Amino acid sequence: MSNTSGSALSVGRSLLYLIVAGIAWGTAGAAASLIFRVSDMGPLALSFWRCVGGLVLLLGALALRPRRGAAPVAREPRRRRTLRILGTGIGLTVFQSAYFAAVEATGLAVGTVVTLGAGPVLIAVGARLTMGERLGRGGIAAVTGALAGLLVLVLGGGAAEVRPLGVVLAVVSAAGYAAITLLTRWLGRDGGRTDALSTTTWAFAIGAVGLLPAALAEGLVPHTDAPVTVLLLLVYVAAVPTALAYALYFAGAAVVRAATVSVIMLLEPVSAAVIAVSLLGEQLTTAVVLGTLLLLTAVTGLAYTEARTAAAERRREPVAVV
């Protein structure tokens, strides 16, 4: 997300928003794990209900959002807007559906760490291949470290802690996340402004429509002995780690530098790991902890490299002489 000078938020409040968003996102997988434990709901049905709930709440947020009195911003061309909405919708659907499937297959801690650790790496590699962005020595070292972390997780973790299918699903989820980011970056190279909240609302609508057939086949209404618990968890997933977290993220990321945002979002896998161990009883072996540290270190390195690159580019910009 790019900075906007017209934002009314202070940097301190923006950082707080991002911290809350990162922690809230980390609870989505925990809620999913609890739903899987007390019902036969599958990951695609859960993703469908998350899209529907998030769509309803985001539509309410759009309706209540005050209209700015500033000069209107030039509307994005229809073809670009359609590409942005469809790409974001498909990417978001793959991202969250594969993530819930990964949590079901290999647990909350490993599924979240692999998804959030592989995402920035795929973004860095994809930006190099599609837009010619240089990785640099720091970027190459970070990618290497992330791959090493994935290998340690897959090869070093026991079958009870790390399941290869779950890791593959987490990487697929990360690819969906990376595709959204790369599409946004590619469309935003001309500096045009977009309404991120509106795009996300449309993306959830696309996700709901696209997931409906698979959710019906999987079982839209789960069989459970605790229907109230499942309903409350579904409402929580739609409200807190979806509508609230996305709204806070968009508000905060519009003010804070992208590199800082990347580091703060590491709170998501950290909070998920803490919940997995303390509340869900998942076991973290030495290999899982080492692989997690390698992945998180790699993401931090990528953020540091991005910050240095941005600073160097600003220094090279010509200074206007009045």
C-alpha cells in the first residue's frame, strides 16, 4: 500500500491498527481449527461463509463511510478495474481456502508459518520474473533462508507435526496472496489511486459466488453437536479477522511504509503459534521451531532490503532547483 498524504491518521495510531490486524488475522486459523474439531465443516465451506460474512460487514462499512469533500480522484479505467477486482477475488479465494485446508491438514502453527513465510518470498521472486525488480544480495539471502526454513519444516518435523500435504496447501495459499500483491503492484506502477476497501468488498463477493458450488458439494451446513459454538465461531471469523482486520490494515498500511508493514504482519504467525501451543495443544518440535525462525528471519530480511532499496532510490532522485 502506498502512503497517502491526505490521511488523517497519525503514524502511531496506524501502527496500532496494523498490530491489531496482525494479531486478529492470527486468530482466524485458531477459530477454523475449533470449527473442524466440533463439526464436519470443510475448508471450502468455511471459506465460503467467511466471504459471505465479510461481504455483509464490508458492505455496511462502505455504506457508513463518510464521503470526502476533497476534489474527486480520476476514476480507474474499466478494464483495469475489472482486472483488479477479478484478480483480487480469485487470489483471495485461493489464499484463504488453501490456508484453511492447510490448517486442517497440518495444524495451525505450521500452516500459518509456512503461508506467511512463503508469501513474501514468492512476491520477491515473482516481482523479479514479471517486473524485473532486482533481488540484490540481501534478497537472495532471504529467499535462500526461507527455502531452508521450509526444508527444515518438511524434512525435520515428525509426521505428527508436519504433513507434506499441509505444507503444499500452505504454499498454494501463499501463492494466492503473492498473486494479489503482485497484481496490485503491477497495476499501481503508474501511481494511480484506488479504493482498496471497495476492491476487497468486490473480491469477497467473487469469492462467495465462486466457492458456492464447492461449498454445497462439501456440505454448506455442517453436522455438529455444538451448533451454537459453530455459529459463534463463524460470526467471529467474519467479523474480527475478516471485516475488522482488513479495515484496520487498509487504514494503517496507507500511512506506514511497506517494509514496516511486512515486519508488523509477522505478528500473525507468531500469535497463531502461541494460540496453537497454549490453547489447542499442538506440539512444536525443535525442527518446527528452527524452521519457523528461519522463515521469519527471511521475511524480516526482505523487509530490511526493501527499506534500504527505497532509501537508495530516494537519494538518487534529482533535487528540484527553484
